[in-house]
Amino acid sequence: MKSKALFIINPISGGKNKDNVPELIKANLDENLFEPTIVYTNRAFHGHKLAKAGIGHYEYIIAVGGDGTVNEIASAVAGTDTILGVLPFGSGNGLARFLGLPMDTAKAIHSLNKQKVEYIDGAKLNRQWFFNMAGMGFDAHIAEVFAQDKTRGFGAYIKSSLREVLNYKPGVYQIEVDGVNYERTAFMLSFANSSQYGNNAHVSPAASVQDGLLDVCIIKPFPLYLFPALGLRMFLKTADKSEFVEIIQGKNILVTRKGEGPVHLDGEPQIMGDRAEINIYPDALRILTGDSFLSQRQGEPVSVRLNGTY
């Protein structure tokens, strides 16, 4: 029998034109395996509502957009039997790249046909889901600045970073990881489920979406002239070898800071207070992966909770 697949397209994600996506779906999706339905978002959080309404009616729900779109839809799907798919159309596509999904749309649709399903972990920051990366400090500040920029894409992100780094001041954080306390002055804190922000910039090269752990990546204050070198390390997957990077793995994390400020969840910024509680939820999401994704699972999933009870 054919599986029903709901494609949820965010028409503005990544500033990329998606007018030809329905045609590409028709040309490349295996009609012997899938019966597709295509819908579009028209406002913030609309993707989440559409996905919620689709649970129980569709075996697959496909997010067509960037990490923010994936977050909206995955947040609805997590903890259910519904399988998430991704057609990457964002500025960074961090989770999609980590899962080995093609960036070319036609190839990404062909990847769906292979129905390679894996369980991956999800996480929550103050009860809000993220699946790739969350953070506070400089990366959250840049996410907030970038969200206001009319120009999208990797180049615009780099320009924003270079402009803002000159005046950015590190913060002091109290960090508790699985009951162990640390105090750190940090340029930024990243809570990594996967290894990368996007565009193959890996802040925690050994992170895995299937190990039941988050990597708390502490970027310590550094001389400004080293900013390009630290960035290069991320692309070379050697950030964890820098003396300015400390990584602590854990399941339950509590961070306090001096006051409210920006945070981001999968690249989407918001303002939160002085306290952030971050927890991992193993096997929270069923997702289609690419051929190059190497599963690190051991045996069958044991902790997945169904019907949205996370």
C-alpha cells in the first residue's frame, strides 16, 4: 500500500524560490510508494499547526525549509509514530547536513524514496524542543541580528558575525551538568545534539543525535585576531582541539546568567530570562536520513514515548 506523505512548504525560508518544488516532487517521488499532499505555510508557527493536524492521517510529514521550519514541524511530530522527512531549503541546514541528506532538491526527494528511517534524540530548552542545536551568547545574538536582516544566506551570516564580534562582550554563566557545577566566562554556549550549526561548521565534531547526550560547548573568551582561525577550525572539524573550546557531555543541564537575553533554538532566536533548563529526550523522533548517515544506535529503541507525551 502507498504511504500518505504531507509536504509542508515554507515559501520564505532561506530566501530561496520554491515554485518548482511541486513539479520536482511529481517528477522524483516514487508514486508506487507515496501518495503526496502539498500545503504551504503562511505565518509563523503555521507549520507546527499543519503538522499537528496531519498526525494520524499521514505516515510521513516532510518539512520543506530550513532548520527553523524543521523545528516547527518536528516539534509537532516528536513522540509519535509519524516519520519526519526533510527537503533542505534553509541558510544553514544543519540537521539535514548532519543526517547526510542531499542539498539538491531532486536528489533529496530521491532520498525519501529509500525510506531509510532512524530514531534520533531531541532536546528541550525551557520546555521548547530543539533537534540540532540551541545556544546562548554570541551565536544567539547573531541569530537575533540575522533574523532582522533582509538578506539571507551564508554570506550575510558571516558579514553579520564579523560586524558584531567587535563589540560583543562575553558573559558569566553558572552551569550545572548532571549535578556537577561549573562557573565559566564564555563568548558563547552551544548545546549540541548534532555536531554542526549548518553549512558544515562543526562546533562539536564528535556529537551524535543517537547517544542520549548533549554536548555543552563552551567557547571561552579569545583574542579577536583568532576569530577567523576558530571559524576555520569548525569547518575542519577540529574545534574541540582548541584551547578556547571546552565540551562537557550530559543529559540534564541548568544554566543561569545575570539577566535575560537572547537564546536560539535551531537557529530561531527569542529572548529568555536568566535561567535555562536543558534536557535530552532519547529516541524522540523518527526521521528519514541520507545514505551517508552512519547510525550509532545499539539495538532497538527503548525510550520513545508515543502520542506526544514527552
